[in-house]
Amino acid sequence: LAQKNPFITFVLGGPGSGKGTQCEKIAETFGFTHLSAGDLLRKEIISNSEEQNTILDIIKDGKIVPSEVTVKLILKAMESSHSDKFLIDGFPRTEENRVAFERIIGLEPKAVLFFDCPEKEMVQRVLNRNQGRLDDNIDTVKKRLKVFKTLSLPVVEYYSKKGKLHKINAVGDEDEIFEQVRAVFGAPEV
Ligand code: UP5
Ligand code: MG
């Protein structure tokens, strides 16, 4: 990686907790480059990559794509950006993801945001989204929630113990939530 010491923030939270929405605001306000792991994977599905069918099947089933695949996509996106401030949205989702990132990229996040949202609210938001995502149906949402609780919450707990976690109450309107996020990053650079 050309950037020797990039500022990496992991953005975690369950399906529909508002990661993407808040990342856009953070990117705009604080000059971060926003990389959504899910978006990178969805781009692979519509490309001619060898892994397109594997990725599609996994996402449709709400499961986790092998770490090597996701980490490579994140690394490629970081390398092709000249930024040195990244928001990595929706990754790592498992302890194995987290370890693979550290091993392959050799970096740790400086901060981790966690959007804490009740399940009922998350389900409602995902089912209301209506943007044609193949995993936005009740069956897949249930699976995504289960995977989040069993595999992703331990990652949240790991960063909490390390003192890197910033827990955000993800209920409320977007601007209210962003005020909590803003406090994490401080005054925007001028
Ligand atoms: N909305 C946003 N904020 C709101 C608010 N405050 N009040 C009311 N509504 C609000 O928001 C979701 C919806 O809610 C939108 O319609 C929004 O307008 C509204 P969004 O900001 O999109 O939430 P987000 O947390 O980004 O939800 P998303 O569905 O993207 O989260 P997921 O974590 O489920 O999806 P992701 O794209 O990260 O991953 C998809 C799948 O890819 C995974 O299930 C998995 O199969 C695979 N994957 C991997 O295998 N590995 C990875 O590393 C990453 C993904
Ligand atoms: Mg998202």
C-alpha cells in the first residue's frame, strides 16, 4: 500500500442500521474515502469475475464471503485511491475477517464505529428500501440478522475491549445520528 499510515475507520452495525447513509455524510464532512465491502462485492457480481456466482449465492443466503476475496477487493480499492483516510463500511463481519485483514494488509483501524439499532427497526428499514437488492427480502434478512448476532457482534466486542469502539445510537433521524458521529471525529478540517 502506497499510503504508509492511513487512517482507517471500520464501520460496523447490523443490516439496515444506517452504515452507508452515515458514511456518506462522514466522507463529505471529514474527507474520508468511503469503501463499502458490500458494494465492492455487488460490483464483482455484475463484473465478469471468476467469483461472481459464488459471491451471488453467498449474499443471497446472507452468509459471509471468504475473507481472501473481500480483503483483496478492499486492498485494490485502497491502492487505487490516493486517499489516506478510509471508512471501511460493513467489514470485518467475523473474527476471521478481522484477522485476515490484519494479516494481508498489515494494518489495524484507528477507530471503529458501531451503529446500535434494534432488530425490528433494522428489518423495517431493509424491507422498505426497495432498491432491488437481492438480499432485501424477509427470508434473507432473518439470516443476515442471525449471522450478525453470532459472527459479527464478537468483532464489535473485540474492539470494545481494545478501547477503539464508538457506539452510536442508530435510532432517530439521520441528522441527529450524525451529530453523535461528528463528535467522534471532532471539528472538520478547513
Ligand atoms: N435509513 C438510514 N438511516 C435511517 C434513519 N436514521 N432512520 C430511518 N431510515 C434510515 O440504510 C438502510 C435503509 O434505511 C435505507 O433505505 C436508508 O435510507 C434508511 P443504510 O444506510 O443502507 O444501512 P446499512 O447499514 O448500510 O444497510 P445494509 O443493508 O447495506 O447493511 P448490510 O450490512 O446488511 O449490507 P452490506 O452491503 O454491508 O452486506 C451485504 C452482504 O454482503 C452481507 O449480508 C454478506 O452476505 C456480504 N458481505 C460479506 O460477505 N462480507 C463483507 O465484508 C461485507 C458484505
Ligand atoms: Mg450498506
